[in-house]
Amino acid sequence: MALFVRLLALALALALGPAATLAGPAKSPYQLVLQHSRLRGRQHGPNVCAVQKVIGTNRKYFTNCKQWYQRKICGKSTVISYECCPGYEKVPGEKGCPAALPLSNLYETLGVVGSTTTQLYTDRTEKLRPEMEGPGSFTIFAPSNEAWASLPAEVLDSLVSNVNIELLNALRYHMVGRRVLTDELKHGMTLTSMYQNSNIQIHHYPNGIVTVNCARLLKADHHATNGVVHLIDKVISTITNNIQQIIEIEDTFETLRAAVAASGLNTMLEGNGQYTLLAPTNEAFEKIPSETLNRILGDPEALRDLLNNHILKSAMCAEAIVAGLSVETLEGTTLEVGCSGDMLTINGKAIISNKDILATNGVIHYIDELLIPDSAKTLFELAAESDVSTAIDLFRQAGLGNHLSGSERLTLLAPLNSVFKDGTPPIDAHTRNLLRNHIIKDQLASKYLYHGQTLETLGGKKLRVFVYRNSLCIENSCIAAHDKRGRYGTLFTMDRVLTPPMGTVMDVLKGDNRFSMLVAAIQSAGLTETLNREGVYTVFAPTNEAFRALPPRERSRLLDAKELANILKYHIGDEILVSGGIGALVRLKSLQGDKLEVSLKNNVVSVNKEPVAEPDIMATNGVVHVITNVLQPPVMVVMNDMLMVSLWSNLPQERGDELADSALEIFKQASAFSRVRCLLAPVYQKLLERMKH
């Protein structure tokens, strides 16, 4: 139980950040991960840390909470081992690692931490060992034995062939002239080395990884009498060039070099700061169609967006990536950076061919594929990566391609491919005009659209915007995915083909033979002017068959103009509700006063639990939904039921008993309407009297 409480406290600290710890100074990410590893290993004794080792390699990591449960590093399975935490050692016959390591000088400590090769090379120099054994305060970032062994033979030969210059200088570059512990190693800081005061770059990432010139810190804070030793996984070398200088001297960046010069970004890339450049090689540029590449290179704004999409706001070394990570570029796009074994991935693709090329102002990773942001693309290019290819083919066949690849400020309303699962319409004059009404004459962003806004199309139509609780619609079609904003145009992915309004509600009803009886009823009730003038109506329109299906008694009631108007007004909502704006249930107020219950289930719209035969016939002053029954206002339903109850209460005994249960149920339902409860009281009393007998 105590262990659980400690783990919970640590989890809260990790979740809320270092500043959330209540006791003592805030812990660094590295220290928090080390603390988690210590807690996971506590069952094995004091000062034992749980360590994750990637299967098939010698790579080890102190474990954070996420990695502990996933048991993977860069997609590779790991095994848990338990080792002495830094600064402690085992004692024969005792559990765990109860003893602190004895303090020795720096030279002796190198052997303790597993950097005996560094000891060996220190011995070969004339000056360094006495310095490491003598008085003073130093920090040494000591390469592991494996790090020295992985050096290319020619590099190692050049070092050991001139030990008192090359090797000495290399070792001094790993040293700092003061004690520096991990709580002082801040992200983006530089330390002054003991070799010609050259800078060492430090990066301390939120996941607890610490890098020194992109070499990962393996074991930290090994105290010595005259300093501290940190074990790292690479031999580091001095950094002399900035990012711009590296671009200028590398042949593989010829196209990039020209693009940077044309964009004016060279000033930033040679200045101060800490950036990550995902540098596209010549090969990456060659993969892009020449038409697209020439368009971008000739457009300063698109070119700048393209290059900024390859620059991260801070330095990101490869060793910092142990799982998927979202990072933001200077252009504002989010990239998913991950890893698979030793390979880095961007948006799931292993396109990084050379990693961790250090510069004085950041780090460069070579990539073999261009990362073109949406902001540098045409509408055609945006659509190529979306689920609207069928619609794009229709626009192209209709001769509208120039609008989608040019420099007009437009918004394309493109229906999803699934909309055309039953086939595409023939390209005729009607289809061309319909498609022109799917192109808005302005470059929009959905977040700025508002309810009641009108948008003008290339076809000359005015489209209305409807904002609902969970959807944003333009006429009958609703936006189904996030915007894609290109260089000049924006792509809205829509859930259906848009149908522009064609006349008023009365025009729609008069133009459809299915509604001849409804039109006559509207005229008789004096509602023609209402449905012809400007407004926002939702009309549930009964077909001729719906009127013919009415019982004679209800049909005769429609002969009364006042009662007819009351029933028709119950079919008219006082706002526009298209099917895409219906949630589980919407209560729509009618012109009659009562509310209609409109619902959507399995893509079927229902009103008062009756299915709508055809939704979303758009009109300039509303929308028409076709129904196959005449809706009855609640009061009308109750009055019909009251009549049945009254008749029953006067029936002979032998016939009335058969209807007793039904009558009582009718009363319960009817009495729920407070407006008619008072009318029911006499009938109810008579009903009770009959039931007593």
C-alpha cells in the first residue's frame, strides 16, 4: 500500500510538472524519471533502479510511467532489469544496493562508471591524468567503452597518433571547469569546455532524456572528490559551423541552398538560436513534379511556408525520440516525429537519411522527401490527400480545373467519396452549374463562419450558413472534416452534395405534384403569404397520399379554416433545421405553438417518431422535409382520445368492460397535457364510477 501511495504521488508530480512537487526544489525531468525507476525497483531492495533494455541491443533506459506499461522503446520490445541506482553499490549478503560508492578522484571514478577506455586514453596523455587526480572542480562527460569502440577507425587513428595534441584536445572538449549536476543541465543551454572555451550543447527533454552534443546521458551525477562524471553514449566533437554554413558547404543541399537564399531565411539560419532543420536533399526536391516545384520556387510566400515547415522551434536530437512525439514547425504545422528501431520517422515515414548533424545554432537531419505544408498547395493538391477524389474528378471533367489550380481566392465545397457510392452524375449543363455552386468566391476559414451568413458562389447563388450545436452546415451540406487551407484556396470536406435553394417554400411545394393537396390547404388556411415571404422555416410537408390516408372524421375537420390553419402551422418550425444539424433529439417550436420532436437515428430523420421520406429540399426562406403522414398537434390527439373515452363511458356494460384497460391508458396519456387536464376531469369521474361497478 505504501508503495502504491508513493507511485501515485510520483504520477501526479509527472503529470503536473516539476513545479508541482511540494517538498524541496523542483526536480528536473531526468530526476523524475530516475525517481520513477527507483520506485519500480524498490521491491528488490534499497537504491535499486528498474532499467529497460531494448532486446537485442545494449541500449538501456531508466523507465518512465508510459514506457513501463508499454515495455517498448522506439517500437522495439524491452526487458526489465534491476541495477544499482547511480552512486550506489551492492554489499555481499545484503539485499539491494545499500552502500554508497566511495568517493574517489575523477580518474578513479571513470573506471567505476564503466568508462575504462577513457581512463586508458587519459593515461596516454602527459597532462590529463595528473589534472584528473589533483585538486579542483571539474565535470567530465565520459564516453562509454562502447562509444569509443564505435568510432570510425580513421577517426580513432588520428586521435591516438598524436596523443598530446589531438587526443588531449578531444578529451578536454569533454570536460567543463566546474561541477555541473543534472539539475543544472537546462534545455538549450551551452557549457564552456576546457578545449579553447568551445561550447558544448545541452538539451534536457520533458521525457527525461538529456543529451550532450546529441550524445545521450546514460548515467549521471557520479560524484568525485574533485568533480562529477556523467557517462554518455558517444564521443563528442567540437561544433564550428552554423546551420547556414553547413547548407552552403554540402553538395547535397544545392537546391535547398538556392531556396533559402530566395526566401531570405539565411539570416535566421546563421543567427543565434536553437533550431532543428529537417533538410531536404536534392533528391527530395527531384521527387516533386516540376510544375509544382517551379510554382513554389517562384512564389516567395509559398516558398517561405515550405521552408518554415522544415524548421522546428527548438533543437531535437535523435536520441530524444523514444516514442511518438508531436512537434510544431515554424510554419505552424504539427509533425508526428517517431522512431522505429534506429530509424527516425516523420508522419510515419522513415525519410531521415542522416541524423544529428550538429551546428552552433541547432541540429540538422537530412530528409529524402519534401514536407509541403497545406499553405503552399493549390486546391487540387490539397484534395489529392483527402477523401474527395471523386468530386475533384467531376470538377476537372466539368472544365473547372483552372479555378482549382490558379491564384483565385476560393473555397471549395467538396463532397466525400462515399457520397458517390451509387455513381456520379453525367457532366451536363445542370451538373456544371451545380458544381460551380460548390465553389465560394472567397477564401474562408470555418472558424469564422457564423449563423445566417451568406456566401456567394461562382454560379451566382447565395448560400446560407447554419451553425448547430455539433455541426456547421452550408445549406443542406455539413462540414465533415477540418479545413485544409492552401495558398489561395481552402478545402471544405462536405458530407453530401449541396443543393442551392430554388425559390421560396411555396415555390418548392407548387413545383412538386406530390404536394398539390398541401398547396390547396395552405391557400385555404391563408398561409400562402407566410410561406412566400422572407423567413426561416422548416416545413414538414405531407404528400397527397398522407392526406388521403386520413380517417374521414379527421379529414372533415380540415374543412374548418381555423382548425386547418392550426394543423398546418404545427407542420412549420420557426427556424431552419437541416438533417445534418439534428442531434439525437431536437425539440423544434412550431408556428402553432407546440414543439415538434425531430430526431436522427441510423441516418433516418424522424418527426414525432414518424420517419421523414425525403429530407432537405432547400428553399430561399426555409427547408422542406417530405413526410407521408399528417402530424396531429398534441391537443388534437388528446381530444380524439377524450371522445373515445366519453363514448366508452356511455356504452352498455357488456361492451364497455372490453375497452376498460384501453380507456384508462388513454386517460393517463392524455392527462399528461396540462392544457386539457381540466377538460378531462368530468370524463375521468364518469370513468371511475363505471369501474366501481
